[in-house]
Amino acid sequence: MSRVLIIGAGGVASVTVKKCARLPQHFDEIYLASRTVSKCEALQQEVGADRVKGVFAVDADNAKEVEALINEVKPDLVINLALPYQDLPIMDACLATNTDYLDTANYEPKDEAKFEYSWQWAYQDKFKDAGIMALLGSGFDPGVTNVYTAYAAKHYFDEIHYLDIVDCNGGDHGQAFATNFNPEINIREITQRGRYWENGEWKETDPLSVREDLDYQNIGVRASYLMFHEELESIVKHFPTLKRARFWMTFGDAYLNHLRVLEGIGMTSIEPVEFQGQKIVPLEFLKAVLPNPGSLAEGYSGMTCIGTYITGIKDGKEKTIFIYNNCDHAKCNEEVGAQAVSYTTGVPAMIGAALMLNGTWKEAGVWNMEQFDPDPFMDMLNEHGLPWHVLECKRSYSNDREKKNEEGPRGRKLG
Ligand code: NDP
């Protein structure tokens, strides 16, 4: 019998809960806890009390509160779908109770917009000694993109050299400005300096200052901006043959104009300001007035295309492949009442959890997704709504800068 405790009841959690609920063979009993218990109750009502057996209010910033909850529920696994700020308190509670742990985003301190794995990797020995497992970053990016990389390295190459993760949301939600997952976390991420790995070192760029117009499968050409994304850190560690690793995300002009204005007037700041006798954080206030990402699903059209371009050597020859998924916002809404960004995160969280619970991915310690055999995860992506495709590309992407001029001013396929 397996029992999971899911913490968080937002856009991503609602998808994971619904997907887990359909798979009693992996998830016998589901329990749900979050800061606002009414959101858990609403989800329980939607899914049924026979599948979501209990709901709880918890402040997951408080490790002792989470520990008490784990002692009450006694889950085999805690799925953390709250915010990155809660990763460490929830990991502490898992350690105190000898319980396995999974999340979709790496830890970030609330008072500093900085995300890196060092804080969670520091738990490696403690988790190993306790005989429990933590699976980090089981969403899409990080998550599926790490698994794509491991799959390519296993099946297509003798050695991988160049990696470009590309994330395009080609959808339209009809709002003037909205983020597709938690606005606070999203805006903190994209306003940071860009960073990529090249020839053994990290190189920095000004925020969103490097642009390429890339052509995405079944979407078309979109302006794509170089950003730092957490999976780069773990992938370059686990695939040391990589000479370069970069991450690109698409943003439309309207989105960037809104963002620049909001930044220009200080609304994206995380420094508290005095307002009518109390301290408020501008970005937290902004989150309160922006649309809830979970509410965007109705009427959202178009699709996402997220994938990894990998160039490497096979049998002495250089080649490039692209592994990707297209996910349709309207189909996700039809299936689980969610938009594609929540869906592409919530489904891999369910898959990672299922593989841990059935012992396929199971080893004491703290792990990133690319460290396990990718095949069972790739099979489950096909079975549970995120089918993937592999394109063998004609051109190498290793020396793209020199080739760019040959291809004219319009967008180009990376392959
Ligand atoms: P939401 O803001 O929609 O949901 C977050 C949930 O966590 C809310 O229910 C919120 O409660 C709850 N929460 C926040 N703080 C606490 C706390 N202290 N104690 C208990 N519960 C708390 O976010 P999303 O669903 O969009 O995102 C969830 C996670 O998924 C984030 O960490 C995000 O970074 C990650 N993510 C990962 C992606 C990937 O591909 N790897 C992509 C997209 C997101 P309340 O309702 O009270 O605010």
C-alpha cells in the first residue's frame, strides 16, 4: 500500500492530485495539505473523498508543523508542490520522520532572488544515512528536460557536447499580463542575470539581453531569450563532457513591455517598503493583483513546445538531435481543468512519485532526475499525456554562431 502527502494546492498541485487520483495502482491513498485549507477542500470535492482521503492546513515554512503533519498522516512520500521557499523546511521534516521527498523547483531564500542546488545537495549525506530518498526537480524544466538529456546520452551518443534547452509557450490566455505559474517565483526567475556554461565556466549576461529568433515545432518562430535555469547546474555536473549548456525561453513583446514598466517603477522589488503603517514587499503585492495562473485555463488557446537540442559524437561523427513535447492548453483544460504550464509540471511530478513508490527509481540520498535510468520515465510520459518526439537534425548546433549569418534574417530551426 502506498500513501502520499501532497503539500501545496495551486495550479501544479491540482494537476498532480487529479493524475495521481486516477492511478490507484501507484497511489492508494492521497492526502493534501496547504496554507489555505479551503483550496485543498475544493480539490478534494472535485476529485472525491474516496481518493483524497484527508485535507489539512499547514504552514510549510515551519518544519515542526510539517513534521507533526507527517507523523499524523504517515505517508511513504511527501510531494512538495508549494513554493521553492518551503523546500528546506519540508526536507528537514522528512529527515526527522524518515520519509521520502520529491519537489519540482530548487530552494530559493525568500529574501534573496537566488536559486541553486547547493542548499539541497548539502542534504546528501543526511538523507543517505537515514536511508531515505529525495528526488529534486520532477517538473518539466527542470525535470523532463533532464530526463531528455539522459535519454539522448544513453541512446543516441557516445559523448554529448552541446545542450540547448528551449522553452516556448505559444499560447494566448487573452490577459494583458499574466504569468503561467506562481507570479512571484516566475518574476524573480526571469529578472535575474542570465548565465550559461561554456568551456568549464559559467558566463553571465544582463537579464534577457541575449535574443535568438528560434523556430518551434508546430508553433513557428518566436523571440527566445537566454536565461539561467536550475537544471543547467545539475546537468553540467552530471555530464562533464558538455562544452556548453544554455537555456532559452520565449517572451512576447507585450509581456516584456509590461515587465520593464513594472521593474522600472519598482513593482518587482523584493525589498520591503513602508505602506500605511505596515511593511509590504512590492512583488508580493503585485502577485496579489495579477491573475491566478490556475485561473487562466478557460479559453487559453495554442500550445507549448519544450525540448532539448543536443549535439555530440556517435561512432566518431558529430550529430544533433532535438527531443521535445508539444502540449495543447485547451486539451489540458478539457482533461483536468488546467493550462499547459501547470499540466507539463504536474504530470512529471506524478510520474517521479510513481517511480519512487514502485521502487523503479529508488536509492537513498538526494538525486537529480538525470541520475536515474531515463527509460521508464520516458515510457510514462507517453502513457500519461506528455508524448515526446525525437528529430535527427541536419545541421550541427555546435558552431551556430558562425552559421547564423548563412541563414538570413528570419528565424531558424536550431537543427
Ligand atoms: P501556486 O502559487 O499556484 O501554488 C502554490 C501553493 O503552495 C499554493 O496552494 C500556496 O498556498 C501553497 N503555499 C505557499 N506557501 C506555503 C506555505 N508556507 N505553506 C503551505 N503551503 C504554501 O504555484 P504553482 O502551482 O504555479 O507552482 C508550484 C511549484 O511548482 C512552485 O515551486 C513552482 O516554482 C514549481 N514549478 C515548476 C516548474 C517546472 O517545470 N519544474 C514549472 C512551473 C512551476 P496559498 O494558496 O495559501 O497561496
